[in-house]
Amino acid sequence: MILNFCFREFHYMDKVKLIFFSLFFYGFTSVPGQALPDSTGISLGYPVYSQYLQNGLMINPAYTGSRGAMSGFLSYRMQWMGTNGSPVIQSVSLHTPMKNDRVALGLMAQFMQFGFTKSTSIYANYAYHIRVGSGKVSFGLKGGADLSNTDYTGILLTNPGDPVFTSVDKPYVLPNVGAGVYYFSDKLFAGVSVPSFLSYRKTGTGSVQPYHSLNEYDFVFSAGGLITFSKFFRFKPSLLLDYSLQNTKKLTQLDINGNFILADLIWLGGSWRSSEEVAVGIFQIQINPQLMFGFSYDYPVGRMNSYSKGSSEFILRYEFGSKVSAANPRYF
């Protein structure tokens, strides 16, 4: 619905980009065998990633189109390796500014499996950019759904006749919307988003019921900058805050990040994530002006150290077109 509305309103947009988007969206809404997020409190609006700085679409819809070219992103994350039923998260996204350079469209799909639960999230993004001084302010919206089911039949039971575990759990379809604001320039960025406006609760019949409450909001704030020492050596510090209004107001996540950029080719960095108590090592390489590959490893230093071998994440990002070049690299 969101894409159809945008297509009617902006009929002058580049036809090739719209066809690309249509094919992309069709491919990921018709993927066979993908199960459908668990409704037991897991929010797929903002999953944990270690390399979200290379694809801000993961945390803020206003990031849509800010790369200055059509940007495709793939990631594969193995969470808490060495534990039974540990989550495996795959994500894919595509976003681009349109012909008039103010409007941008994006799509993001995420597939997660943890234990006997499989989930899929698919969201369409829209952003409007306004130039402010040397930078731009972007206002973004997203709409889509999280889908989930759990198959208990694969569990080995001491009592095979237990009726609770003899059937597939009822699939859930959880529509949702989110919004954000994002400012970016050549030297700094800052943004805040609400990943989900709607919340869901189970009813006595086993179905789910949507409701809206300001007290259920999560606010995700990110900011950072670029410090240039020379053309060869740059430093990019940043942070991310996730502040929850649920129950007692509290800071649910704090990420402190730093990346050293060598000759616009090698990115070496690290992060500290308070929620999991993990230290993150990051290596990224700009293979050519359009293609970046990245790897990160999360080492648990808290209680999970006794149970997990850490988490690994791989990413690929490709920029289509010529706006992003070696002579004009993008850092945000």
C-alpha cells in the first residue's frame, strides 16, 4: 500500500528504479519456506547488529536515500554461537534517492530463526530530505509487518502426549509503523527514531491484539562524527542509545563505537555494548568505490562468557551508480 501510494504521487520518478524496486519487493515477499517473528516480546523493529553504522536503515527509516545512490545491503549474523537454538539473523535492504533528490524510497527484509521459532519482517520506507546549510535533514516513515510461527513438533519430549507441544503454534501477522528524523553532512550525523508505534498482547483465545501506548515506545538515538587527521588517516567516533519507556523508564542499550579509516580503504574499529556486555571488533574493507565487505566479532565479557562463544556478523554493501566514488567517498 505504501509503495503504491508513493508510485502514484511521484509519477515523474525514474522508471528503471521503480521497476527495480518492484522486482525486489516481489522477490522477498514470495520467498518460499521462510517462516513467519515470535509474539512473545521479541521486537524485530530493532534487532541487535554490530555493523548497523554501514546501514542505518536498520535503526532509522529517515536514513533512506542518504547514501546519495541506490544502495544494496546484505548481512548474516550468528548470535551467541555455541548455544542451542541460538538466533541466526539474515537481512537485506535496498534504498535510493529518487530523481528529484528530495524523495527517497527503501525496502528492508529480515529473516530470523531462534530455537523452534522462525520469523520474517518486511518493511517499506519513505523519506523526504531538506537541505539545511551544508547538510540535510531527513524525515522518514516505515510500514510493514512482522510475521512469526513456532513449530513445537520437533521438540523431543519425555511425555510425547503433552498437547502443548504436539502442534504448530498459530502464525502471527503483526503490522506496524515507525518513524525517524536524521541529520547528516560530510562531518557529522545524528538521528532519533521510534521503530514501532504499535504493541501487541495475547488474548485469551490465543490470538494477538494491537494497541497503542506512549509508555511502550522505544527511542533509538544515534550520533557521530568524522575527524580527519590527513587524507590517509581518519577517525569516526559514534554512539547509539536505546531508551525504553516500557514499565520503568530506562536505558536498555548503549553502544560506544570508534572506527579508524585508513586511506578510505580499510576500516578498523571496535564497540562496547552495555546490554550484552560485549566487546566488538570490526574489520571492513572498501574493495572498490562501490563495494564494501565487513566482518565483526562480539566477545562476551559478562555472564554470557560461560555459555557462548560470541557472535559473528558478515556484511556486503554495494552502491549502484556513479555518485559514490573514490573522489567523493561517503562516511555516513
